[in-house]
Amino acid sequence: MAKIPVTSARRLWAVLVPTAWLGLLLSPVAVAAPSEASKYLPASQIALLIIAAMLAWLLWWVMRKRRQQEKTLLAEIREREARLNLALWGSGDEFWDWNIRENSVYRLGASQLLGQGSMDSMSTDDWRTHSIHPDDLPRVQKLLQEHIVGHSELYESEHRIRNVRGEWIWVRARGKVVERDAGGSPLRLAGTARDITLIRRAERERRVALEVLRSMSEAVGVIDLDFRFISVNPAFSRITGYSEEEVVGQNSRLLDSSQHSSDFYRRVRDILERTGHWAGEMWQKRKDSEEFLGWIEMSEVRDAQGMRSHFVAVVNDITDKKRAEQELRYLANYDTLTGLPNRALLSERLGRAIVRARRQETRVAVLFLDLDRFKDINDSLGHAAGDRLLKAAATRLQATVSASDTVARLGGDEFTVVLEDVESLPAVERMAREILNAFSMPLEVDERHDVSITPSLGISLYPDHALVPTDLLKFADTAMYQAKAEGRNTYQIYNETMDAESRRRATVLASLRKALDRGEFRLVFQPRMALADGRITGVEALLRWHSAELGEISPVVFIPLAEESGLILPIGEWVLEEACQTLKRWRNHGLTELSIGINVSVLQLLRSNLPEHLTQVIEDTGVPANRIELEVTESMVMQNAEQTTNVLNELRKIGVSLAIDDFGTGYSSLVYLKRLPIDTLKIDKEFIGDLTRDPDDEAITATVITMGHSLGLNVIAEGVETEQQLSYLREQGCDEIQGFWLSPPLDSHRCLAFIRSWQPGTVAAIPAPY
């Protein structure tokens, strides 16, 4: 039987059923029995009615069947759509269908991907304008075009889209043309989109983590639960010497060192397995069998289910760090030259000795030792020989005292001996005499030199003289200076009368702090003469102090105190200003060719802005810069050569002259001397005083003059007191002299009168030596 189309059947049903039933209803015999109906209707009509009724019933049954099939099909479609929605909801994906001809995009599951409120359909223009990030849109369109024209089998893109909250999220979109027209033009493009924001973030973090591992200086090894290597970073290969290929799959025992027992490594692994973490120092072995000390941290790593999956070990080679720490600890507590305890360790040991003595009711003695005239030996033989002498002295001291006593070096040529469990003062004195006797034998400096040197010792005792380490050291130091005053190579036991000198220093310092404000300082000036023509070429300004409480104080006393306390800075500024004001007044009297020498302290060079202050003084007084000569001592320059050279160069740029004072008394470096921007050398008076009696002084003086001239320097001799000294200096070609032969230091008025009355021809009356 041929099938009737649904639409035709519906039309036929609409015509036949009403007709058939209407005929039956209107017929007078419609309700009569068939036998009766046959009496009124022909048989053919009855047959037609029956056929029509049967056809109507057949069509109704077909339509009912069709409706049931449609309902079943719609139910299946709805079920499939529900399953698709459920799958999209579970996966978080979006299904999209782009109708190219209608220029619209239908989206299923968009609310799961983008959030509630996302549209199920939108125009292609809205999709381009609002959904895709502007930076990504050109690439997306390019990929779509390549697929549509057939250059790629699939459309696949990773780009950013905006969710319902206005946030940009990353998606991976995949699709394919699913319908084309007869000419092959695409009609529909369908596909899915998945949120990969977290995936990209995880990938970025993984890349960063990998880059961090590659760039780490610490070795990193990933180990499985059987302690076999899974992977290592480049630092691991650099530190251990093993490449990744050599260790992957190998047990971590590969790095075990002989410095630890196998039980140690077993305990470490047991702790790691039990707690999931271990950290500490551990010796490890490199590929070349060299052992190194490492700081190791090992931690467990768990998977997404919380199960331990492997371990990560981070190894930092601390061998050099430990060595450096030990060296720093040594430097902090020991003298690097002699290997003896330094001041810090001495104070610690002395403190512990006092605690034990207090508990045991015993005594502790401190012997403060200083080598006599060590500076002379250091200057004559050089610093290297001086260092060897100090080492020999330290060895001699250690050999003299017992092993339980502490021998320390405080610095320079100062040593300290701490004696514990002292029985009596005579026992301490006996030890002091043994030390003096030990130094009666020469010390071997090198294979060619044996040097005899004596010590001076000061002694203080706990609890007789002091109860704390600092006081014991201070009192022993005070007693040592008393021993030097007694003629050296002896010892003195501290007593309170020795504090008188210390108290005097404190009194002088207290008055010194007030001297500048009280106007107690004054300048005196000592003239300088050129040997060539007898002219007075300049003067040296010298500082003097008359204290209202203490009277006249020698510069030898107050200048060191001023430098120690830092008072030399304001005092030095006053000297500079006062000297320039005096020269200004003299220039007004016609002495325009006169120069003035001003002594400068090392603190002025290193801690004050001397060039700036000097520039201001020159500007205020109007004194030409080339008439000012700043004098610095040789020892001051050589001890701070690098720093002072920079300041001296700045001063030289101002235009002032620079002189090295007391030349020959310090340990000079001719290399630095050549580099210094100096104009004048002043020979110290210690060499001038014995010129006519000591051939060595004559040789040194002649050498200094020759050397100074070879460097293009002006040479001045200080402390000239006799005509014989003057004659020798003229013979050697010395440029200028200064001393009592010419004039003692004078105040400004008397010095001005002396200079104005001086006749250069006076020099001509001095017979020249032959």
C-alpha cells in the first residue's frame, strides 16, 4: 500500500470526514437498521458511505500514528538536547553554530562558559565587536578565512573573549564548515569553545617554574619514592659534575660522601619518608670524587589526590661560605699577623677568667707589654721586617708563659698576658722578670738580621686594682707607661698615683674644649730664608695656647689631644683664617712677595671640606692663593696616601703650594711621593741637629736634597741653629733654611719688624765652606 503524504492525508481528512458524517447524520435512515436503510437507499450509495467511513477511519488512524511518532521524535530530540546541554554544562564548553548567510551566531551552553546572562544568539558583527579581544580579532579572522577557503582542514584558535562580568578569558575554539551550497560556498560553520584560562595560567606558571629552575644557582633534583632521580636542573650538573642523562634512574646514593656513615644517610631518608621533610648540612660527593658541603632541603610533593608522588631536593654548595665564615670568625677573634687572640677575644677570655676567679676566690693578673723603640726598628728596617719582628715577639711570649695563660695582641707593638689562678703578687713579678729575661736574647727577623728589643710591662690584678676587664686593661696600660718613664725594659705594678697623668690629660682636654671660644689661641711666626740671596721668603705660622687655668701648654701636649678629640677641625679653620688675615695686613705694609706656611692636620684633609673653606678665606682676605703654602706631615700623607692625594689635588687646583713637613721621619713611599702634587720638602730638624757630628745624618740630608731637586721640589731645612749647619746646607745646594740661627718664632708685630729690618747681605758675611 502506497504511503499518503502527511499533508495530503490531512487535507483529504478535512474533506472526507465531515462529508461522510454529515451524510449519515442527515439521512432519514441513518439510524435505521441496515435492512430498513436498504429500502430507502440504493446499494451503491450505501457502499459509498461505508467506503467513505472506512477511509475516514483509516485516515484518522494514520494521523494518530503520525502524531505519536512526532511526539516520540520530539521527545528524543528534547532528550538529546538535554543531554547535550548537560554535557556542555559538565564540561563548561560552548557549542556555537555560525549561519553565514543569515549573519548570526547561535550559541548553546554560553551561560556555562561565560556566565548567566550570556546571549544564546547574536549577530556576527556583535560577535566581532564585543566578544573577541581587539588584539586577537585579526588573528581569529585570518584563521577562519584560511579554513573557509580550504587552506586548513579545521578552524582552531586560542583567543580572548569577554564574559558576562566584562572580564577577558582565554578560550580554545575549534570548528568546521558543516554545510555548503551547490556552488561549494559555506553556509554554516559549527564548533565548540572551551575556557582554557586556568590551563594557560598553569602553563605560564610551569614555564616560569622551569625557567626559574634553569636559572637557579642551587642544584635541584626530583626523586621518586624509591629515591631514584627523575630529573635535575642545570645547576645540579654544574655543582655535582653529573649530566641529567647520567643520573636519571640512578639512586641518590650516587652522591653519598665518606664524611658520613651509611647510618646517617639512612636516618635522613627515614625522617624524610616519615615526615615528608628534611633540612640540614650534608657532605656530598661530586663526579670527580671531590667532596663538598651542601645545605640540603628535601620535601615531599603530593598529587591532585593528595598522595605523595615524589620528593624534591634543593642543594646549595656552602663549602666556600663555610670557609669564609670560619675565616671571618678567625678574623673577628684573632690577630692575622701573629695568630694571637685580638682585643675582642681577650676581653671575652678575661671576663670568663674573672668569673672563675670570683667563684673560686682566686686572683687574675693582666700584664700589658709594649716593645721599646719599635718605631725606630720599623722605620729603619721597613714594615716587612717590623711584621716579622712582631711575629717573633709573639712566639717568644707564648714560649715563656704556660699553655693555660692567654697571650693576645692588641695592635701595633702592644701585647697582653692574662695569668689565671695567681697565688701571690711575687709570683706575678716572677713571671714579669721571666718575660724580660726572655727578650734579653735577640729576635730573629730574617736570615741576615737578629734584632735586640726590650719590652716595658705594666701589671694590674683582680680584685686588687679593678673588678672588670676594661679597668684591668686600662690600669695595666697606665702602669706600662710608667715603666717606660722609668727607663724602659722594666715592669711596674699599677697604683693610684699613676692616674695623675691620666687625670691631667682629662683636665687639659676639658680646657681645650673651651679655648677657642675664650680666645686663648694665638699664632707665632718663624721666618724662612733663601740661601741663594739671603732674602726672607716667607714664614711658618705656629699655633700656641695659653690656658687661663693651666697656663702655657706645649703644642706637643695639646695638638695630639685636639686630633684625638676632633677639636683640630675648628681649631684648624681658625688657624687658616688668622694666618691669612695676618698676611693681608703685612701685604698692606708692602711685603707682597712674602709667603706663609700653614700646618694642616690629617683630619682637616679627610673629614672637613678644606678646599671649599680655603677658597672662601682667599676670597674674604684677598690674599693670592700662590702666597699660601699648606704643610702636611710625611707620616700623615703616607698612612692615607690614596685619600689625601685626592684632596691635595683639589687644593693644588686652587693655586696654593703644598709642602711635606718633617720629611725623613716616616716610612716614605717614593712612588706615592712622586705622584703627590707637592712643591716643597722640609727636612726634619732631627737630621739637621747632628749634621756636623753624625755622618749618617749628613748622608741622609744630602740624599734628601738631591732627591728633592731631582723631583723639581724646593727643599727647606728646619731647625738650623749654627753656622756650621748653614754652611753644610749651602754646600749641598739646599734652597731655604728655617731655625733659631735665623729667628725664633715671633708674634705678628715683632715678626713684621724683623722682616722689615732684615738685610739680605747678612748672609754674605757667613763664610762659605770649602
